[in-house]
Amino acid sequence: MKELFQATAILIVEDDEASRLGLFEFIKLEGYAVFEADSVSAALNILNSNNNIDIIITDLKLPDGTGLDLLRNIKEDKIQSSEVVITTGFSSVKSAVEAIKLGAYDYITKPINLDELGLIIKRIISNKRLIDEINILKTRLDERFNFGNLITSSKKMIDIVNTAVAVADKNSTVLIEGESGTGKELLANIIVNNSQRKNKPFIKVNCAALSESILESELFGHEKGAYTGADSLYKGRFEIADGGTIFLDEIGEISLKTQSKILRVLQEKEFERVGGNKTIKVNIRVIAASQDIERKVKRGEFRQDLYYRLNVVNLKLIPLRERKEDIPFLIKKFLEDFSKENGKNIKGLNKNALDILLNDDFPGNVRELKNAIEFMTAISGSEILDESMLPNYLKERSHGQSRPLKRESIEILNSEDYIKIPFNLTLEEAENLIIQKTLERNAYNKIKTANDLNIGLKTIYRKLNNVFQG
Ligand SMILES: Nc1ncnc2c1ncn2[C@@H]1O[C@H](COP(=O)(O)OP(=O)(O)OP(=O)(O)O)[C@@H](O)[C@H]1O
Ligand SMILES: [Mg+2]
């Protein structure tokens, strides 16, 4: 990797002396270090003796071969990690396209427009710097901040993860709090994987996704004939989780009645199936998660005694906007993952795209950033992602165009503030559309969407048809 004070070095390979001199003067004036060669062999000599050539600008037709030969040598033998720009007459554009396939960075047709060349050089330099920067981040990250799949460099987050790992092997109940997409489930996985219960059942229940009666059956099971339709015995999740761990996600959403039953499981480690009177004893570790349980306790919607029982170990995850230093690390990780998944070789993203991502507040936190990178990786045809590939909502947010809708005030609204509803929709379809659009606007933050629409979180889950997680 180059030290920052070293000038970018450029090698010109061109057999026509006048053209070579012209390029030489231009590049020197731009402040770069210049080398020159008039043949493939002369170029290879320079490359083999000088390790620091960043960019090679080569003619296609050379006396002892072609620019493609040179390119193949560089890419296959990995002599250097230089980027190659091909210069070519209009008649050989086809070969230039071939060159791109072989890994050339770009081609430029003769007569060379020096402004265009200057821009290409600048773009290569800024991309290279970004890749270098991300590589630096990567090595440092591997050493210190990688907790399995959870990536963070924020001091507060590291403390939280360390606490999680420290209590993993205890049987204490853990309450994980945090906004949507901050990694609550990921942290629960880490706790389980570091515990002795690792190879025992790990059962996840999304409490917000189920109506009260179904949730009771799911958690505690039911006896045959407990109610109409209960035509066989059904083991609940507490029972299935025996010996292992149960993850009660969105625990703030459960009814007061179910809360008291859960309190008993936590205190006595026992319960009865719905419609039964046999007491079932279980040995389970409970991990609970919620986005806003404290507010529910204050409002009397969540039992304080249960809250204290759950809150033996409290892990409060930090919103991404309060730890923006994590953004480049996360981007790097997601780029690697999604590139691999899509069979692409994406190396990084340009500065404009990075700036937009660094300036965003990410109401949907890490999940939203992850989705954005997945989207960009999927649509990109190049090795470097740029700002044009960002999802629209991020582009709009970066332009400051999206303003929250104010229910009370009537004002002249931007078109982005409207939802268009066709006349031929049923009321239910229209309702679904409104929920869907509001979710999109809120970056899939379900709590915010429920608040904006003044409906329950459960309704949103029902509409999303998202019955179980995990
Ligand atoms: N620090 C992190 N490093 C890497 N990936 C992360 C990190 N935090 C979250 N993610 C990823 O982001 C996504 C959302 O995380 P997760 O499902 O754990 O969030 P959550 O807090 O449970 O969200 P919700 O409240 O909406 O259920 C997952 O794909 C997860 O792997
Ligand atoms: Mg979750």
C-alpha cells in the first residue's frame, strides 16, 4: 500500500514518440510521477523493477505485441496492482472492449482528450484510495471488532457485546433493547452461541406477530380439546425449549394476561398447558427483546414486576446514527457478503456514495444499510458502486426532500408526500397500500409506521403476513 505522501506513479506505453511526449508533459504538469516505455518489453522491464506504478496508460498496437498482452501479463501474473487504461484508434474499439473484459479500467479513443484522461486518472486515484482505506479498516477490524457476524468499532457497542459474552454462560435472563434493525436478534444469537446451551434448542417467538389466544397456545401449548379446533395435544414453545433457550422477541406487545403467565415461568420455572392442569417444569434460559418496553411500563401496559424479572441483564443497543464510525466497517462486510452471494467482484464504493451513507440517519439502522448495500450490489455492473445506484429513498433523503407528513396541518405538499391510490382498489387493498408505502417511507421501521398511522404494531405484522421469525 502506498504511503500518502508518495505521488501517484503513471507509466505511459506508446511507440509514437510525439504522442508519448505529449502525454508525458501533461501528466507531469498534473503533478504525478511519470515513467515511459515504447514497447511491451520495455514496459515489463519497468514494472518488474519498480513496484509502485499505480496507473498504466498503454497504446493498443505496439511494435512487439499489443496493450492486451501487457494487460494479460499484469493481471495474470499479478506483477502489480496497477490499473490499466487503453488508448486506441477509433477502428480498434472492439479490442478495447476486449481489454475491459480482461480487466482494464477504461479505454480512451485517439486523439486523446486530455481533460477526459485527467478525469479518468482522478477517478482511479480516488477509487484506489477508497479501496486502500477500506482495506486498512478491514485488517484493523479483524483484529478487534469482529464478534462473529456482529461488526462494530463503537466503544459503547463493544462494551455491550462484551457484557453479553460475559453473561452468556450464566442462566440469567437478558433483556435486549434497541430500535428496529440495531441487531437485537443478532446479539441474542451471540449469547446463545457462547453459552453451554449452544447445542440445545433455541426457540424464537415473535410476540407481536400473534394474537393473544394463539400466542398463549404457542408459548404454553394446549391439551386436546382445550378449545374448538384443538383436536390434539400441542406442545408449546416453552416446553420445546426445555434445556435450552427461548427468545421472546417484541415482548412489549404481549397482553397483561399472558404477561402474568410468563412471570410465573420466570419465577417458578413451571406452567400448565392451555386447558390442562398438569404442571410442567422446565429448565430454560429466557432472552427477551423490545424496542420500547420502558414506555409501556410507564403507561401501565407492561407489568413492572415482569419488567424487573426480565431486566436482570440489560443490553441497550445503540442506534446506527449515534455510531456512524461503524458505517464503513459494515459497508465493507456487506459488500463482501453480497458480492460473494451474487458472484460479483465489487471492490468498494465511491466517495459520493460513501458521503451520502455517512450523512444518513438510518431510521431502520443496520438492517436498512444492509438492504441498501444488497440492492446496490445486485444492480451494479461495475466494481465500484456509485451514488447513482443508491436506493431512491436514500437519494431523496440526501436531498432533504422527504419531510414527515403532519396530520394537523394542511400545506402544499411535495408529490413525494402523497400516496397515489387508484380508484379500482378495495378498501382493504387501499389500506394495505397505505401501510406498505408508509413502511417504505419509514425505512421499514414498524413502530414508527404504527405511530404515524395510529394503528397497533400487531396490525402491521398481520398485514405483513410475517407470522414467525426464525
Ligand atoms: N453490528 C452488526 N454487524 C453486522 N450485521 C448486523 C449488525 N447489526 C445488525 N446486523 C444485521 O442487520 C439485520 C437486522 O438485525 P436484527 O434482526 O438483529 O435487528 P433487530 O434489532 O432484531 O431488528 P427488529 O427490531 O426490526 O427485529 C440482520 O441482518 C443483522 O444480521
Ligand atoms: Mg428482531
